[in-house]
Amino acid sequence: MNKTVTLTYEGKQIELPVVTGSEGEEAIDISRLRAETGLITLDPGYVNTGSCLSAITFMNGEKGILRYRGIPVEQLAEHSSFKETAYLLINGHLPNRDELTQFSVMLNDHSLVHTDMKAFYQNYPRASHPMGILSSMVNALRSFYPALDTEEQIDIAMTRLLAKVRTMAAMSYKISRGHELVLPRPDLTFCENFLNMMFDTPVTPYEIKREVVNALRVFWILHADHEQNCSTSSVRMVGSARVNLYAAISSGIAALWGPLHGGANQAVIEMLTEIQTGGGGYKKAIERAKDKKDPFRLMGFGHRVYKTYDPRAKIMKKTCDELLESLRLEDPLLDVAKKLEETALSDQYFIDHNLYPNVDFYSGIVLRAIGIPTNMFTVMFALGRLPGWIAQWKESKDDPNWKIARPRQIYNGETEYAYVPIHAR
Ligand code: ACO
């Protein structure tokens, strides 16, 4: 029997259908609410609002579950390549051998960046944040590759984006350092290629280490999608106006930049460094995070959906330990992070608020060990999230119930009053 919810308002009753997802999640379908009652719903931050039906990612924040297209993220992090995971997210199924080969060929074919784009990079002020550059450069791709009309052209654009953004990220790093650009190589894997473009120089050829490639692979897979978070919702919302793929993804990159979202990985390292270099130690940081008069928050802690340990953080922490051990690296920030985590997890405030480390708590230490500069951390997140954004944009574009996103509001400003000319004010 179909479930319904009955709403009583001003003596009138209306039945609202309950929609049930494939994992048993339930939602009240309020699409007829305004037409039948004149009411809208008010839900700041969309804490209780489902914006779409989606078959891409399932997460359960109470149980710490995350699956892409049904496959647990733990299994993908253990066995899959980033390329294969990207294919899975975008196309909805794991590729067979031919499909994967075809996808690899396309990624290689589209990995070069138009040489005129170099001039843009070179003219950005030296101190520009790479996320600002990336967001505008992705938007600029529309001018260089305008063919986006047919399904085939859109398919190519999705692959082009994955291939080129990786090259563009490495390019911005090289240009910021005044180094020669390194071109992508078809003989390298997706992750190896990125590392080589970032770190190879004519003087010191880059030595590709298996452990480093593996850490990057895991980092990117763990970041590949996370259903309707702030940046993904931005991609869907901007995309709902039927803008081109590049413009929609550019808006996602801008949203991800924020320190409460993808910018947290950079903010965590800055916080740990501050604690380590004399900011009063980790106990003081815990006290500050609990003090309601202090705006300070423990970065890398807490999550809108996870009310238990973020499953990605568990894998990230393990990857971090393994990478540092295999490279024989000692990072004093890892020590600070572990003490901070241990203290927070046994503190009543963090217990009561269900605050656990999120994916970004340990990811910055992994990126540092790989050699990524701190201001590139969020760019690394964006590279990982790209397949998810593309998949979500595609799903929304093809949705038979598509509508331009247009929330309403409850106006609480001045009621009508007459204009007063300036001489009379
Ligand atoms: N440190 C201290 N207190 C916190 C923290 C934190 N990191 N996070 C939440 N709280 C407290 C809030 O002060 C609030 O307390 P109160 O109810 O006593 O007033 C309560 O927990 C709920 O906080 P909200 O901000 O309402 O929770 P929300 O779900 O809106 O926010 C968010 C989630 C933004 C991630 C938050 O936990 C936060 O700011 N964390 C730090 C930034 C961070 O790590 N962001 C990355 C998230 S993961 C990602 O985007 C990849």
C-alpha cells in the first residue's frame, strides 16, 4: 500500500504521498503543497530537503555507509582505479575491458590543453589562489571547445573535462613556480600522469613511486562523489538553467573552495601547523572549539550527514599511516592530528554533538607527503570530485522531471511604504 502523510491546515486536510527510495529512505512529496494550501516549506540550509531522485551515490550518515552506484567505497578504494571509478559514476556500471580501453584512449586523446590557454595562466597575479584560477579556466573551456549540441559532443566534453582539468591543475602549479610545462604521457596511468606533470623537471626526472600513486588513487576515489553536498548542489542548480557543462562545473569548483567544504583540507593543515608551532597546543584548540563565544571550529571535524565516523576518514587515516611508513617520512602534524582526534573523541562536547573526523582530517597530511603544496589541496579535491559532478550534471540533464531550480522564500523585510525624494530625507 502506498504510504501518505495527512496535513491539516485551517480545517482542511490534504494527503501527501510518501516516496520510498531503493534503500528504504522515505520522503514526503510536497510538490502539490503550494497549489493545494498556499503554503511553502521553510528549511534553511536544506537540512531536511531532498532536491532530486538520484541513482548515483548512497550514503547513510548514522551507519557510516557510502556506496557509488551500489558498490561500497571501501571495495573501490581497495580494488579499483580512479579511471574505472570515474567511468562507473558517469555511466552507471563498471566498464568491461573494451569500454575501459576506449575510455583510456579518449582520456589520452583529450589530455592536451589549447596552447592559447597558457597566456591566461601566465597573466594571473602570482598570489592568485589556484581554486579561483581553476574555476575561471574551466568556464573558459566553453570558448575553446564550443561544440556541445549533440549527445556525442556532450559525451566527448565530459571526457575532455576529466582529461584536461588534470593537465590544467598541473599546468597552474608549473607556471606558478616559473617552470617549464610537462606534457601528459600516454604510457602512464591517470594518477602517474598527474604526478609526472606536477613534479618532473629537466634537471630532476620524477621518480614514480608505487606507494605515492596508490595514495593519490585512494584520495581521488574517496572524493569522487558525495551526493547532494554544497558544490554538487551548485552544479545541479546552475546546470538546471541549462547552462553548458563547463559553466556548471565551474560553479561547483567555486563552491568547493569554501573552508566549510572542500577548503577544509587546507584549513586543517593550517590549524595543525598553528597548534604545532605554538598556538597553545591541541588541548587549547579543543577548548576553543567548544567555546560558543569563539568562532573557531575544529577543522576536519563534523559533517552535515555523518553522525558517526566518516567511512572515508577511516580509509584516509590508514592510507596516511601506510604512506608515511613506506616513504620513511615523519610528519609532526600527524602526531598533533592523532592527539587532537583522541582527545576530541573522548570529550563530552564532541560526543554529545556527534562530531567525528571527516575525510579531510587526514587527507592534508597525505597530500603533503605526496609533495602537493598546501594551496593546491582543494584543487586536488576538485580533481577527485570531477566524475561525481559530471555524473550528477548528466543525471539532472536527462531527468524527465527536470525543472529549473528556483527555491522560494519567506519575505521578512519592510512592508510597502512610499518613496521619499532625497531632499526630503
Ligand atoms: N568544531 C566544533 N563544533 C562544531 C564543529 C566543529 N568542527 N562542527 C559542528 N560543531 C557544532 C556547532 O557549533 C553546533 O553546536 P551547537 O548545536 O551547540 O550550536 C553543532 O555542532 C552543529 O553544527 P552545525 O554547524 O549546525 O552543523 P552543520 O551540519 O550545519 O555543519 C559542518 C557541518 C559545516 C561540516 C561543520 O561540522 C563544520 O564547520 N566543520 C568544520 C569544517 C569542515 O571540516 N568541513 C568539511 C566538511 S566535509 C567536506 O565538505 C568535504
